[in-house]
Amino acid sequence: MAGWVYRQNNVPHYQRQFQKHDGLRLWEKGRGNWMIPAYKAILFTSISASMYMMGRLVLGHKTWFGKN
């Protein structure tokens, strides 16, 4: 129980991090530097692939490549 009572106070560090005016939104500051770009890459890749395949289905092609 003493580990919880006498541990380091991280509040000033997080206040500096979250109250800094650096142009980022609050939800972007709390994540790691790799999480948001990875999320956006997966999001845009999946949307692009869906739109590509929807366009192919409209044209009558049921496969990713070829004229089948």
C-alpha cells in the first residue's frame, strides 16, 4: 500500500503536455506518436479499397483484378 501513497506525482507533467498550445486536438495528445497515423492509414486504406471494389461491382466485375 505504501507504493501508492509515496509514488511520484505526474500531474504537473501531464498538465504541461495537455495544456500546451501545439495545434493538436486533445484526443491526439493522449495517444502515442504511432497510434494516430497507423489508425488513419488503416482507415483510408480500407475506405479506398471499398470504394475501388464498389466501382468494379457497378461495372459488373466481381473480382479485384481482371475482366471476370
